[in-house]
Amino acid sequence: MTVEDFIEKIEAEFPDLKKGALKPETNFRDEVEWDSINALVIIAMINIEYDVTLTAEELINAKTVQDVYNIVELKVKEQQQAQ
């Protein structure tokens, strides 16, 4: 799992988003029209692709793509250690 792969998965969920528009330091709310539906899309994508649950609060507190990636990466590692 890399931040680049994570970004590609996010970009795939939003057809209006130009490929390559997101960078780790991007505030995703600046690139994606931010509403509750898009938040749910990101939460669902993370659940399906990485088998972890991102809470609304975690997403609200994250500012950049890297912030979200870091949360997901930590949860994936915690899951692997628990097995």
C-alpha cells in the first residue's frame, strides 16, 4: 500500500476529478466538491479496498490526502498485528 495507490483509488471514485490532481499534501476538500455523499463515498471506498472503518470524525479531522492515508495505513497495520 502506497499513498500513490491510495490517491489513484480516490481519483477513480470521482470521475470529475482530473487524474493526477491529488497529491499527498492536497486538501481534498479543495479538489472534491465536499458534501456528505462524497464523504460516504470515501469512507465506503476505504472499507471495501482496505477492510478498515474510517469514522466520520476521523475524516473531518483529516485535512490532506496524506492525513487520511496515514489513518488508513495505521488501521491496516493494527489489523495485521491483531491476526
